[in-house]
Amino acid sequence: MSVEEGTANHGRLLGTVRGPQDVKRMTAEQLDILAAEIRDFLIAKVSRTGGHVGPNLGVVELTLAMHRVFDSPRDRLLFDTGHQAYVHKIVTGRQEGFDKLRQRGGLSGYPSQAESEHDLIENSHASTALSYADGLAKAYALRGEKRSVVAVVGDGALTGGMCWEALNNIATAGNPLVIVVNDNGRSYSPTIGGLADHLSSLRLNPSYEKVLDTVKDALGSTPLVGRPMYEVLHAVKKGIKDAVAPQAMFEDLGIKYVGPVDGHDVTAVESALRAAKNFGGPVIVHAVTRKGYGYRAAEEDEADRLHGPGGAFDIETGKLLAAPSVKWTHVFADELVSIADERPDVVGITAAMAEPTGIATLARKYPNRVYDVGIAEQHAATSAAGLAMGGLHPVVAVYATFLNRAFDQVLLDVAMHKLPVTFVLDRAGITGPDGPSHYGIWDMSVFGTVPGLRIAAPRDSATLREELREAIAVDDGPTILRFPTGTVAADLPAVRRVGPVDVLAESARTDVLLVAVGSFAGLGMEVATRVAEQGYGVTVVDPRWVRPVPAELVELAAGHRLVVTVEDGIRVGGVGSALAQAMRDADVRVPVKDLGVPADWHPHGTRAQILADLGLTAQDVARDVTGWISGLDAQSVETAADEATAKN
């Protein structure tokens, strides 16, 4: 697209930005105009596709200042988390890709090496960037390379333990490294924890505006000459330490501190960054920003400042355009409250995601029985263990992809002690637009190895409610309840139940046992119909509890000629693999075919598109099943012919 076309579409100045060098040439007045144009651009584009609008509106000036001070891609800019990198994408020449943001063929919602040399880490799990930065700074020092490393870390990410592990090592190493704390008081929702309270007290201090003016004046009037500049800032900072105290916390670690800086003032941020760049050691630049800044609908959204609308939304109101529907999360949240009404020992835990996981519904009714631990999944799991030891039944609600971070805690802190903790995994399976780091495809395989842990996969609203109650009733070990994103499936009643296994459909012929896991139950029913048209009989079952493998499922398998499993998780170590092993242990020699997600990094797109690519549609599965069972028929005919020949 030509610059003229870009100008017409994006704004006069934004249309001229094809890389960081274009931003470096702008005057202060032009930068203010550009910031406004970028906000208009973001709101217009993200309103059509959905995405992380609130976080990016808050980092416009911050990102512009970073690209003016540092020379990306030689200097490395790391975003924690990656959902605040949209402005970075715009500045690095990817404006056109926003028409298909988070859609197939369009931009990823996170940094992506495949998109640009300006992206290094494809991160969307919080609290990791400082560890990457520590390693990069050490590598450049060892190789003798003069390259800056900059990590943008939200105050929400600082609630994660990895950040503090990294800070300890960064201070010890003493390498040049700039840490920009993007302090907006929020991760998804208001940031929780002692650090958050400390920074919040700073933002609410009556001296705060005076402090900003003092720092701004010092930055504006002092020559940018490296260490002397930093010492001036240091002196100013020390002079106001009674009003502003976070430097004590960081400098006790051995890391210099600059701030607070008005994160929406490009000149102020730029000056602070230049000082930090020239210091020669690790420096924290504390930038105070407002999530959703400049967009009324976001700023007035108390829940999460329009953190990440899942689809197109109305620009005036910020409300989603799609008609409301009943989501899996809503059903879970409603049933959890009902259980909590009956059982005062039930408490909720979440890791900075109370609204997205539904735990907020419980918190609104029983605020003293919900704990938001911040972005700290490991702590959430072991804290839940302590709650269980204290006589409670914790329900830990997180996205499926994030529980991976707490495997050790689930294994040794919860399961080894046989503690009754229920983990509820939202967004399990292929989730779509957020891409591979958010796909919850590992849980059934990874956590299936944990002794004594039971995993349930509901197929609809009724079974979600039922299995949640069953999980919370378990008192001798941990349980996992996992369900996908989006609209909950229509209820699919069982024909009968065999132990814990629901039989959904059966035929006079027992050719195929189709084990449809969780939300794939509807797919299983459609497959059975298609295969029946080819003359074969299919029994469709929903195991309900997939790990450990129910003995009744093995018995059902023994009565069929072929067993096929289909699951929304990775095949390696998945439900199909576990069933095959259980059948071998029971000396059941029926062949097993397992269909699922290959262990790979699958690109972003809609859930339907990705499942089609993986051959996990009713048409694909029916074709496979028909081919396999007809192959067994052909093999039987061939064997019979061989036996007849041998007799003759």
C-alpha cells in the first residue's frame, strides 16, 4: 500500500510510519498527534476483530519513546506480556496486518518471530521477560556486544515469582539492562498483592503530581550525558524519597531506580530511558500509565478496562456486537455458587483472572471466600494445598494453558499429600485466535501422569454441573475439570450409564466403540450417523472421567472390533494412549486408533479452522473410521482365505 493510501486510512502521520526510524525524526508536537492517531487506529481495527485493546491504549507514548531511544532490532525490546505489543507492531511496519488481527493470515495477537525481526520472544505467559532479558544481557556481555536489552513489565506481571527470581539474578550480574515497569494498577483486573498496594499508595499520594513535575523538570533541563545525568536524577529521587519510596525496594536488590515518570508524556519517558540506557548497569524506569487511556469506553470499564474483547465490539460503548450466549464459564460460575451455598468449606482461588474464569461470581456473593493471588499459578496450587490441609475444599480456576506452570506443585504439593483440591481449567483444547501459547491441549496428557489425580471432561451444561459436584465431593485427592472456550453445547442426554461412562448411542452391530472426550461428544454422534450409512454399527460413549481410565470403558472396548478415541488434547500420552495401555494391561486385544491434536505449535485462527486442518471434523473422522473398519473386514477375508488354502 502506498504512503498516500496509508495516510488516508490511518491518519496523516501514522501513514508515514514504516519503521522506528520514522518515529525518531518526529518533533514533540508530531509525536502527540501520532499518539492520538495510533489510538484511533487501534480502536477502529480491534473493534472489528476483537483483541487486547485496553493494554495497548495504555502504552502508546511508552512504546514511541522506547523506539526513539533504542535501535530495534539490534537493541532487544521484550514485552511482558506480549498482548501489550500492538503499538510496537504498528511502529515496526505492520499496520496493514491489523485488518486480520488474530485471524488466519493476519497478525498474531502477540510478538511473532515469523512476522518481524523486531520480535524475539513469542510470549503471552506473564512474568517471563525479565528472565529472558537476564540471559540476553549476559550473552551480549560475554560476547562483547554493545546492545541494549529492554524489558517492559507490567505491575501485574511483578506479582509472579519468576520476576523476583530474575531481579535477584539481574542485580547480581550487574549487566546493562533497562526494566520498564508499566504501572497501571492492573493485570487483567486490578492488580493484587503487597507490591500492588505499595505502588497504588504512590499513585494516590497527594505529592504524586508534584513528584512528576519535579522529575520532568529535572529531565528536561539536564544534559543527556550518561552517568552524570543519572546521578542528577538519583539526587532528585533521593530528595523526594519520603513521598515516593519504591526505589528503596528495588535498590535494596541492587538495581537503580528512575521514577515515577508520567507514562503518557513521550518526552519524560524518553529522557528517563536515555538516562537508564547510559547508566551501564541494571535500571528500573517506573512509568505510571492508565490502561485504556484515551478511550472513554475502556476507561469507564471497571472490570478490566476492555482488556481483551473476544470479538467485534461497538466503538461508542465498547460492548460486544454478537448476541450474548451461555458460555461454559457462565455455567461453571453459576454452579460453583450453588455448591458454595450448600458447603461453607468451598473456597475459590484464581491467578489474576477472576472475571475471565468465573470466580468473580463467587467473589461477589462470598468475598471472604475467594483469593486472587495475582499472576502466580505455582503459589495458587500450593496455597490451595494449605487451604485443604486446613479443612477447606479449594477450587482453583485458571486457563488450561496456565496450569502447566504449576505442574510440580500439583504433583508434589497437592497430589502426593492426597489433598482435596479441584482445578477448573477454562479454555481447554484448541482455543483459536490467541495462538499456540494459549492452547490448552497439554493438560490431559501432562496431568494424566499424576498419581491419584482424576480428570473430568464434561460434554455439555448438565454434565459440567454434575461433574463439578462430583469433583468437589472427592475428599482423598485432587481433581481436574476441563472445558473449552465459547458457547456451551446443547445438552446431550445419555442412553444409559455404565459405571461412570455415559453411552450416548448404540447399534445392534458392535463394530466400533467411539470414545468421544468432552465437547467432542456431538462430533461423535455425527460420526456414528455417517458411519452407519456405510453399514457399520457405532457405539458412542462419553467417559466423563477420562483419567484414570474407567475399568468399565475397557470392558466396553472388549465387546467391539475397533476402538477409536477422539480428544481435544495432544495424542502423546492422551486419553487414547491411556486407554490403549489399560486395554493391554487387561489383555484386551482390540485395535485402538487415537485421534487428537499433534504435539506441535499450531497457528492462530478460528477453532473450527484449526480443527479442520487437524482432521478433527465429523466428515474427516467418519472417513477415517470407515476406512479402518473396512480394512479389518478385508483383513478378515484375507485371513479366512489363507486358512482355507492351508487346509487344502
